[in-house]
Amino acid sequence: MNIVTKSIEPTRRTDFEAILPSIKFDILEYINRQNLPREVTTKFEKCLQYNLQGGKLNRGLSVPDSGSILLGRAIDDHEFKALTTLGWLTEILQAFFLVHDDIMDNSFTRRGQPCWFRQPDTGIMAVNDGVLLESSIFLILKSQFSTHPSYLRLMEVFHEASFHTQLGQLCDMITASEDRVDLDKFSMERYESIVQYKTSYYSFYLPVALSLYWLELDTPLNLQQTHQIMMRMGHYFQVQDDYLDVFGNSSLTGKIGTDISDNKCTWLVNKALLLATEEQHRLLYANYGQKNKACEARVRGVFDELFLEEIYKEFEDMVVQELQDMIAAVDEKEGLCQQLFTVFLSKICQRTI
């Protein structure tokens, strides 16, 4: 399963972060010009700072990285600023999703600090703050990309990414509520819908699509091939996450898995429901989604009895080969390159964190 890629120079995090102050300045300057009370600007400045710090920045960094690979060279200063700005807009979109997700999940911490809505001066105002974060994306698109030939498509793909993710969140919530455990709602088909809409589109397809649009390589063929591969890669990534939540080494992942007790609709539980005996079904229905260590242990016991760790590894071998075959079939005549997808796959293949 070795994946060979040509040497490329990835975007340095420090260089990427150096662009953010100018983006925040443009947003806050626009608010200042609206003759609103000063505390409005101050509050939203705090919101931007709080919710854009501490993340891995994988989605954002993927935009300039994709541009460099597509061009086959290091990007110049103009290209870097534009593509990195689009990268930061994906991070703002992510911040918007996380602010609202934390409210809906009644979470306590995010990225090692209290969730935004749990700040003493925020509370339910976080709902509006999240909407403002999303709206800021289109403010920056207008101010910095309105003269670009792909301006309309850049706007459309952000709208599509937001709508797709919100649909995925709705599907997730009606399937796997923490307050009402109902495994009859679970199915592999439902799981795949959640992953496709909630994860794959904005986390994998969007960063590459933004580079294609800005570089004006957004031909129907290039977009179709990109969508096909990146959506499948996003599915693989989410199944990995589900696996690592239960079977991962917490000293490496840095987190204790909670999917079982949180009643998450994961690949593992859906696979277990497909394979379980009548007695194992009874155990899953009685113990899944319960805030109880003993219940969690019983579910893990069923997973072990069904050899889900081995089944996952077989799945991983299969899906990596499938992705490699898809990448090998990429038609490069319109500016797309196989190397782009190989680099993405190399980052997630057999990851342990």
C-alpha cells in the first residue's frame, strides 16, 4: 500500500497564518463603516479571533497546496495571497459549522478551550455569531475576487458547500440524537448520506474546487473527476475517524473516544448491526448510546467478537486500491494532474491520528 509522490513544498503554517490579519481587518473595517456601536466590532473581532485559532488548518492549507501542484511549481506572491485567502474562507466556513454544532450538541470544549457559546458574554448570541461568520465569507469574496472571471462560481461553491453540510447535519441529528437512542434509524445507507453531505463535500472537494476555479481550470471534466475522487476520499477519511475513535491509540490521537456513548451513527456500529447475531443485536440495542462505562464496554465487546478491527483493515486495503485506480484513470489533458490526488491520499492513508 505504499503511495509514492513527487517531492512538493507544502505551504508553511506560519506563512498561511500571516494572511489572516488582513482578512480580519477587511471584515472589521466594513463593520466600522456601518455606523454601528463600537462594541459590535469589538464583539465580532473577539469571535473571529476565538474561533479561528487552534485548528489544524488542513482544509485551508489544502487550497494553496492544490494550486501549487496544479501549476507544477511554487506559486508566486499574488497567487499565494489569493489562494491562501480562499483557504482562510474555508476555515471561516468551518468555524461557522463548529460554533453551531457545539450549540446543537451541547458541547463543553472545542480545540482545548470552552465552546464559544459557553463564553460568559456570549451564550445564545453564538447563533447569530455563526451566521455572521458565514456572511463574512461573501464579504471577502466580493472585496477581493469580484473582478475574477470565476467570481460567480466561487460564490456558488461556497453556498453549495454550506447547504450540503447543513443537510448532512440535519440527517445526522434526526438519525442519531443523544436524547433518544433508536438504532432502527441506523443503516449503512444513512451513514453514507451523512458522510457525503456533512464531511466529504466541504472538507475534501471544496479546497480543490476553489483552486480549480481560481486557476480557471474548472472544466466540466476536471470538476467531475475531482468530485468523484474527493468525495470517495472523504468517505474513507470519516470511516478512519470512526475506527480510530474506538480502536485508536489515545496517546497518539490525543483524545478519548466517545462515539459509542454519544450514540454516533458510525461505520463500526452499522457494520456491527449488519453482522450481529440475535444476542449481539440485543446487547447493542441495550447498551449503545448510554453514558455508562459498563455499557460502552459491552458494545466494544461485541465489536471485538465480530472482528471489526480486522474487517476495517480489509476495507482500508480495498478503498485505497480503489482510490489508486481512480487516480490512475484521471485524464490530465485539461490541466488536472494525478499528483494532486496522490498527495491527498498519502496524507490520510493508514493514518493513526
